[in-house]
Amino acid sequence: MEKKLPTRQENFSEWYNQLVLRAELADYAPVRGCMVVRPYGWALWENIQKALDDRFKATGHVNAAFPLLIPQSFMTKEKEHVEGFSPELAVVTHGGGEKLEEPLVVRPTSETIIGTMYAKWIQSYRDLPVLINQWANVVRWEMRTKLFLRTLEFYWQEGHTAHATEQEALEETERMLQVYADFARTEGAVPVIPGRKSESEKFAGAVNTYSIEAMMGDTKALQSGTSHFLGQNFAKAFDIKFLDEGNQLQYCWTTSWGVSTRFIGAIIMTHGDDQGLVLPPRLAPIQVVIVPIYRKNEEKSAVMEAVSAVQAQLKDLRVKVDEREGLTPGFKFNDWELKGVPLRIEIGPKDVQNGTVALSRRDIPGRDGKSFLPMAGLDSAVPALLQTIQDNLLAKATAFRDSHIFEVTDYESFKQVVAEQGWAYAWWSDDRENEARIKEETKATLRIYASDPNLGEGVCFYSGRKTNQKAYFARSY
Amino acid sequence: MEKKLPTRQENFSEWYNQLVLRAELADYAPVRGCMVVRPYGWALWENIQKALDDRFKATGHVNAAFPLLIPQSFMTKEKEHVEGFSPELAVVTHGGGEKLEEPLVVRPTSETIIGTMYAKWIQSYRDLPVLINQWANVVRWEMRTKLFLRTLEFYWQEGHTAHATEQEALEETERMLQVYADFARTEGAVPVIPGRKSESEKFAGAVNTYSIEAMMGDTKALQSGTSHFLGQNFAKAFDIKFLDEGNQLQYCWTTSWGVSTRFIGAIIMTHGDDQGLVLPPRLAPIQVVIVPIYRKNEEKSAVMEAVSAVQAQLKDLRVKVDEREGLTPGFKFNDWELKGVPLRIEIGPKDVQNGTVALSRRDIPGRDGKSFLPMAGLDSAVPALLQTIQDNLLAKATAFRDSHIFEVTDYESFKQVVAEQGWAYAWWSDDRENEARIKEETKATLRIYASDPNLGEGVCFYSGRKTNQKAYFARSY
């Protein structure tokens, strides 16, 4: 057996890095900053994809695929976009053995190439809205990387929509933010807070960026999905126009929104404990692992018969039977705990005699998470138990989050909160320079504004000015 | 209404190009040779993906994701591989504003990067077999491109497996070839012929390549999927070794296999007619289109009520109701015919009165494909009719294929067959130079060897030598 994981207390960052590798979610690729997503990690991502894709289709979106390679000149058409992304580009200069006339960039995001196609496809108000999503890989030349959280290449979905009116585009931006929040809570049991980002934290080229912010186990914030209202910025840069019902030529209003493999990092750092991953049942690649237990070979056939019967009852779930030979039950238990399987069922000779099974919940370690159930009726008892686990994970993460958000009214307590305790929540009067100074001094950034429209009025904790806005500040990934 | 498609007879190539654009399957991207797969084309690809992925999982494979960017030096490690792929590489020379120490290639295929990871992951016979697939985009710098058939970037799946013995790897190669053949016939109604490729047509670095070959509507062949037995070539180049049960260090035996968006081209050119696409029901994004027909507004509500009732009956199918206003039924019929929807249901006021609907089969144009059915019972009648359509498409394509394969015994008739009539099937004695000369003189290539092991013996149509092999020759895409 390898030595234990570092505890989260000892070294949260190292706990994360080792856990990702040992649980076989991902591995380092030969190119600096790139990752290989291993089968267990990819199965988790496929479940995330399915849960999101169903929501996209239910809200009227369709999928398509736009090219990986973008003419470099496209990136320069939107002023803020080029400033934001230029430092991060990977550039193809040679193809088929020859130097290219114009270099191509590997897409860091697809507003420019999709904008170009929309300009071609959209002529009339009858063509609107266009509601397209793509599942894709993108490349951003990041200097400091970490598996899933920030890698040169990552996987995501990017929705790109075009609308006839500002109002519709605003509604779409908000709709997808809420879709993300619902997905994160319902599927990932990650109690995100949705809200608007500040000017200095918004997407390069957006009018406004909204995000879902999650609190990790070390109380740092993780931006876990973003929805951008792009106004007419990209429509003007790429000439996306339509004839309205009055036969007037108008620019479209566009949005874009994305969730990436980073969300796997959110799941790991929201629920994981010192024994390893704790995966939410709705997304777990393996929801139930069955470990057959027998010492003598003559016990085996009766045990395996019971295992098959239980497996048949659970056929609608994602179930794995651990039949590996030559490993002790204890080794197997540790292994599946490391891998975060929500529920373990043990079946031994005594269980066969009694017509029961032993169940262990991953979310409640030790004795308190153990129970015994009759074999008859597992087809309804186990799904119910998985839902209980799912609900408990969300409740635990919500309680953790809420006990680590502190309302502050002065800079001294702000500094203490963001350095040691969690997130600061405070009255805030917009000021780009103050925001930059706070970041410089405390490493904390303005994560999002509170979205409650009826906050009333208060005094900015930093400037002392009157304001009607509150904001969350935290150190972040 | 736009002008009609060119007929296949007039100009098959132009028929294809225009059909892909007009049916909104794909569009040309701003970068030469790249394509945008539009929502209708991508929905078709998603159905292909699902059908293949289910088969991969049923045969024990799992999915993962390996990086897009590969150090250039990796490509040179396998001698034949580098010769085959070097001329087709797209090369990233700059990242994050700086020149890279070592250029990176955009993967044209992933044997090299996956081989590197397998060398790291595989230590013991207990780690074998490794059965991994990935769904990915790849880039090959092709000079002559055609939408779906040959584009700079395309989408595919690539399976990569590692085994302890040659026998297991050979079985895997054959298994996946048969999985592909079954997929193509059952799902695509494309009656492919599976078989081994010649030395000169095999994958760069393979010991043997097997493919499924399909006959297009112009009688040209299209290689529609490949399965490669890689022997120990890549294991030796990338040091993929394991300790066997006797504690001896051995090289693995590996395979790789792929099907790409090219298969969409196979579907278009196998089934399409002069009116447009004809999609096989099992893969069609829309299986049934319902066109409500009414002239006066007072007819509308009764018709739409019946439409809803029919739609409810067909809820397990992929159904679209064409409610577009201001378009004639005739326009709509043409539109859905162009898009290849397998079955059209018309519901008008008379149908409502009679409790019937009118159905039109896409695979049988005109009166013969029309029928009337009672509304009651459509939930079983329509799926049965779709299966009939699926079967008919396969039968038609098989009959077409078989009537365009000609057994030849001399070079004169060979030349006539491959120039005008279809595929030549002939006794063939292996000879690389003869094969090259035939290609040079007739543009026909050896597509595959016949896989019947009991052919007996005959005389090579070209060299006059005795041989126990027969082969298919054809011009191809």
C-alpha cells in the first residue's frame, strides 16, 4: 500500500494534486501544463456533460462544431478581446511542411470564429434567435497550471447565442447562469452563489460577466461557470446584422457561456476528505461498489450468487462488483473510498444466511455511516439512500460555506477574514483602483456582487462611501 | 425557392457539395479546408457517436482524453509513422508570445502520445489489457479537401488498446472491424465489406490495416473505418513493456481503430437521391416530420389538436412538427425531402374527420411511398414503418453494390469496369509494383482482400501468376 494522502489540514494543495493522480482522474501529459484525463475522470466528465446537455436542450439549444484553428487576424477585431487573450495564444505557423501566409491560433474561446459564421448565416429576424452550444477543447497558454483547475488545454462547452433585442440577450445570459447554478447544486451538490463580476474581472469583450462561485474545502473561491452578456460588441466587430420586421438593418445582441473540466476540481475540493474523493451520487461514475467477502473457496459460490442477485436489483444504477483476487477487503475498502464511490455494499457468508447486506456511506465515515438492510427491496432502498447521500452532501457543503462567509464593515477585519477564515461579504462602492489595491494587499478579489435587488443602502467598508451594492471577496483559484 | 440540386447523373461531386450546404449539414470555415459542422449535421454525428459508443462499452472499452498537442520529437520515434504523417502536420511554434523550445504538432492521430502514457501506466500483466477509446478532433494538412470526406480538421473516435499477447491483439483488431461492419450495416444501412488492406494502403506504422469499404452512389469506394494491428512496432518505439506472469519483461502488442465524420459522407452518398438526403431512421436527427395542413384559420385548432395527439403517441421517436407560418405545404415537403427525414406525416381537416393520417416514405418517392393509416395505433405502426424503411435502405444499397461489382480475369475488362461500371473483383498475386502501375494507369486502388479463407486457387488477372487471394479494386474517395 502506498503511503497515505497528506491531510487537507497539512497541505490542501498537495492533498489535491496527489488525490487527482492516485484516484486516477488525470495524469500529467508530456507537454508542460497539459493533462491526460484518465477513464475514471472522463466518466465523471461524461456524466457532467449529460446533465448539462439535457438542460441546454430543454432550454432550446442545439449543438454544433466550429473549427479549432482561427486566423490570427480574427482575434484582433474586438479591442478588449485581443488584449485579454493575446498573451495566452498558441500559434500554428507551419502546415504541411510550409510556412503559412497567415498564422493560425488554436482557439482559446470561439467568439471570433462563431461570430464570423453567424454573420454569414443570419440575415433576417426570422433567423433569430440562434442558440448554439459546442463541446470542445480549447488552449490557453497559462504559466501556472494545476490539474483540472488551470491547464493549457481544457475541455468545456461554450454556448453562443444571437438575439434580436437587448432584452432577449439579457434574459438568455440570466437563464444560463441559473441553469449553471441549478446544475451545480442539483447534480454536483456544490452550493454555488451566482452573481455579476466586477469590471476588472469580466470576460475580455463582454459588457457584463456573471459567474457561479463555489467555496472549496480550504475556503478559497472557485469560479465554476460563467455567462457573458456581450452586448453588440462582437456583433459590431464581426458584422452580425439582421433585417428587422420593419426592414431595418440592425446589429444582433449576443451572449456566451461556459462550464469546463474545472468543475471536476470543484467537486473534488467541495466534498473530498482526508480519505480521498467523495463523489455526489448523481455524477459518480460508480454509484455503488459491491465487495464480495469470503475466506474459503466453498463460501464463494453462495456469496457470488447473492452478489449477482443484488446486482440484478440495481441494474438501473451504475454498479461495480469488485471481484479482484488476491486483495484483502480492507484494501478494497480503502481503494473505493479513495475513489469516492458514494455507497459500498459488502456481502459475506453471514449476510447470505441472514438475507441482508452491509452498507457503508462514503459521506459519513465510520460506524455512523453503516447500516444493514434486507436483500429484498434493495431496488428501492438503494436509490433512496443515494438520494439521501446527495442531499446530505449539499447540506454539508452549504453549512460549511455559510459558516465561512463573514460580513465585515472595516478593512482590518476584512483582511483577517480573507487571510484566515473564508469569504468577506461587505458593502462595496465600485472603484477599480481600490479593488486593485485590495487584491495587491490581501490577494482577495471581488468574486461577485450580491444579486439581491433590495439591499437598501450602506457604507463601503473600504472607501467609507455610501453605496447600494454588496459584494463577496475571497482568495481564489 | 432556390434552384434545384444538380442531379447525381449530371455531376455527382457537385450534387454532393451543394447538398451538404443546402441541407445545412456543414459549411466552409474561414480557414482553407476546415469545416463547420452545423446543428443538423452534428445531431447526425451525435447519433453515430451514441451507436458506436454503446458498442465500444459493450465490448469492454472505456473513454478517456489525451492531449491535442504532441512534442514534435514523438512523431519521429516510429520510422514508418513519421514518414506517413510528417507531410500532413500542423505545427505550433509559439505559445504565450514566445517561441517554443521544441515545436508541438497538433495531433494527426494519437498513437505516439497514448503510447507514451501507456508506457507509464503499464507495469504488469495485471494491468492488461488496456482498452481505451477517445472522441477527439485531429488535424491533417490535406491539400485537396471535401466536406466530411477529407478536411484539415475532422472529428473521430480512436481506440487504442494494449495486450499481453499477439493473439489477443489480433482478436481485438478483428473484433473492432466487425463492430464497425455491424454498426455501418445496422445503423447506417451502409452495406460495407470488411477486409484487409494491401501493404501499400496500410496505416503508417501498422503491421496490418483492416477496413470497411462502402460503395457510393457513383460506384466509387469509400474507406469508412479502419482497424489496425500494430504488432509491437509502437510498443518498441515507446517502450510499452510489462512483467509477465513468469516475471519476464515483455513488449505489449497494440491496436488502434477509428471511425470519423467521414461516415456522414458515406451515408449521404450511399442513400441520397436527386431530391436530397435520405437518412436511415436509426441515425436520422428527425425521424418523423409532421406537417399540419389547413387553409382557413377555423380549421387550424382541430388540425393542431390532432397533431398534438399524434405527437404524443410518437413521444419515443425523434419527431418534429413543422409549424412554420407563411410557407406552403409543397415548400415544406421539398424542404424535409432535401433534409432526408425518413417519414412525413400530413394531417389536414379531412384526416381529422376520417381519423387517419397520410404518410410519405422518403425512401420511396411518389405515389408508391404513400399510405394512409388510422390515427389509433400509430404508436406501434410508425416504429414498424421506420424499421421497414431502414431495412429497405440496406436492401437497396446492397443490391446496388452487388450489381456494380464485376469479377474480372483480364486487365482489359478490369480497366473498363473500374472506369465505368464499379468495382472489380479478381484473383490477385501480391506485387507492390504492379499495384502501383494499376493505380497509375486506371486510378483504381486495391481496396481490400476478400476475407473468405476458402477461396482455393486461381490466376492473377494482371501478372498471370497463381495465387490464393482475391481482391476488390476500385476508384475511391
